[in-house]
Amino acid sequence: MDNLNYEIISLKDISIAGAKRYVYNVWVSGQPTVSQLKDIANKVIEKAKRKPFNAVSVAFYDYPEYVTHGYTLGQVVFAPNGKWEEANNVKTAEYKKMSCSYILKEKDWSKQPTKEEANIFLEYKNLYYKGTVHETEVSHIIAQKHKTTAGQINSIMLKKVFWQGDIKEGHNAN
């Protein structure tokens, strides 16, 4: 699986005074390894250089539904000393003064939520953020739509949180 498909789902400009900073949210198909994610990050960073910056973050997701709700496969930051917060310590496009830092870990793919669970997660988040329903009712409404229980919906939400949180342990994997 050397040539994984990936897609830049969104690009967010979160520049600050004196530093151009961008977050690339990237969906990756299949079950990528840390090495494959690093290769994809390098490609995204090279592409990003067409628009000069002080720092770039490449956030990886296994489902497009998770984009902007916490990366699930990891993150690579290309910045001065690999640190996002040091972006204003260099001039824009001084790439030779930048390096990568990695928050990546080989995943246990048996714990990955299903595509249906990812869809339910997104439905839940969309309804919750709409603000038209009290937060205590969101699980019940989604459960009714999917002919299941609120407890089952809450379990799906937790499954995503644990799947996402699994990366933190592998922080700074080289």
C-alpha cells in the first residue's frame, strides 16, 4: 500500500501578527503507517511552500467526517524547531530554519470506528453545534433516527474519542 490516496479537505489560515501559519486538514484512505503519513506530510509541505509561510501543520484523518473535530491519525508540524508557537521567530519562507515535529503512532486498526459510526459522529456534532436542541437531547434524537439507543450513540462518540486519543501516546515518533 505504498501509494495511499489522500486529499487536502481544507486549508485554514490561522496567521498571527508577524507569522503566516496554515493548517492543512488531510484525509487519508486505507490504513496508513507512520512512515506513509510522513511521506504524505512531506508532499503536503512541499505543496504548501507555493504560498510562503512561517509554520504549517498537517493534520491527518481516517474519515473526512472527522475533519476539524480532532485529528485521528496524527499531526506533523513544519516550523522553526518544529514548534508551531515559534513561527514568529523566523522570516516568512525561511524554510532552512524549519524542521518537522511528529505526533504519529502506528494505529491498532481493529479499534477504528466504522464509516457508519463516523457518519453518526458527524450528525451528532452538527446537531449539537446547531444549538437548536438542548445538549441532553442530542443523543436521543440521533438514536431515534438510527433506531438505536442514546447509550449506543454515546458509545460511538466515546469510541471516536478513544481512537483519536490513542495518538497522544505516540507523540514525537521518529
